[in-house]
Amino acid sequence: MSFNLQSSKKLFTFLGKSLFSLLEAMIFALLPKPRKNVAGEIVLITGAGSGLGRLLALRFARLGSVLVLWDINKEGNEETCKMAQEAGATRVHAYTCDCSQKEEVYRVADQVKKEVGDVSILINNAGIVTGKKFLDCPDELMEKSFDVNFKAHLWTYKAFLPAMIANDHGHLVCISSSAGLAGINGLADYCASKFAAFGFAESVFIETFVQKQKGIKTTIVCPFFIKTGMFEGCTTGCPSLLPILEPKYAVEKIVEAILQEKMYLYIPRLLYFMMFLKSFLPLKTALLIADYLGILHAVDGFVDQKKKL
């Protein structure tokens, strides 16, 4: 009898909490969720020397955050630093760091802790793409993709998460990709690294949830191709439904998701629906949709920026 009562109590508690969470989600779907204040927060952005990382830095500069900029490109990073100061940032710190090298990540992280303080918002943005078919991609390039796009996340989390836990305050931001949600022709190594980054960020979130570390937030971002030059030559077969994203639009959506402490952000919204369809549609139907949207040949015209230079 006591077992039945306990089981019934557990069931009703579950149903009650589930109903409350659904109602809460519906309310915030209709009404804007309050945005947190990030003025004075120490925001570290990897890959800040250009593209999305630079635009994120400028956006957080206007919000009054203390900026810590990491990039392997010293010149580009210093240019971002200068632009952030012009945008209103009062404290900006630029560090040259190769995020693919574990020991360098730990060394520069220690330097940041001593010179700036505890990082409270970590944005793992640095990324590279080879744009080669799997069998055409040299082993060293595949390893580099994983080192930058995924393994760097391991080392930055190891470096900065302990202080976040100790302070019960922090926000972990993973810039994954739509290529971290579904396989894409010509991006096997890139997809694998972005799937890994997504899974890692989600798993650490679950760890913090189970350990009741409520002050640690996570945001996982999965955008379609962005016009930063990284995916130059890539196309879409249906610009109205699946557009190549404008960088400023993508940054506004990302920062808004961080300020609202949103867990998942897929850009454009069509990606949410596509992931829903992927879960139950027959494979042939899913492939027909992918072909119609131009996804199957989206990378055919990829232009390697290093070769272009």
C-alpha cells in the first residue's frame, strides 16, 4: 500500500511540474523573457579576431561587459580590441591563443585569471572548416577540425568552469552549427566536430542540473551558414525558407538567447521544424526535402579562403 502511495505521489508531482514547465514555456513564447544584465561580467570569446567572434565582442562591448578576446591571429584580435574600445568597452583584454593546443589554452587561461579575474560568460566560438569530401581530406586537417571545433571546448571548460561552480554563477555558450544537427555532404569532419561540441555542451549542462548548480547556464547555438567568409561559395536552394544568414542578424539572435538564458537556439526557425520532421519521416522523404532545399549540394561551390589568399 505504501509503495502505491509513494508511486502515486511521484506521478502527480511529475505531472504537476511538467504542466507548470509547459505553461511557463507557453507564456514566454508569447511574452518576452526578461533579459539579464551583463554589465561588468567577464566575457571570454574565442575566435574573436574576425567574423562572428568580432561582432559578438562589439555587441557585448555596448552592453558594458569586460571583454577577454582570444584568437590565433594577433593582428586581427588587436583590431577587434580597438573596435571594442571605440564601441564603448572600458576594459578589453586581447590574448593570442591557439585553441587547438591544450597546454596553450591552460597557460593563457591562467594568465586571464591573474590579470582579469574569473570568466563568467564563456563563448566557444572559434572554428575552422575544410570543405573537403571525407576521403579527400588529409588526416591532419581532420584532426585540426576536432582540435579547434570540439576539443578546445574541453580545455576551456576545464579552465573556467570550476570558478563558475564555486561562485554558482556562469554561462557556457557553445557555437555549434546546423551541421551539428544533421549530416551534410562534403562536411563530414566538420559535422562530426560540431555534433561532438553540441553533445558535450548538453552533457555538461545535465551534470550541472543533476548537481543542482542552478547558477550555471548553458546556451547551444546552431546556425545555418553565415556570411562571414567561412562558408564562401556555399549556397541554399530556398533562400526564403533557409537563407544564408546575415552576420549582424545572427549575432543579435545569439546575444538575445544569452541574455534570456535560452538553452537552444537554431537559426533560422525552420531548423526546429526540420529536426522535428527528421525524427519520424521516412528516409526517402527526408532526403527529398533536403534536396529541394538545396542542402545536398550546398557545399559544392565551397571556396577555401586559405587557397584564395
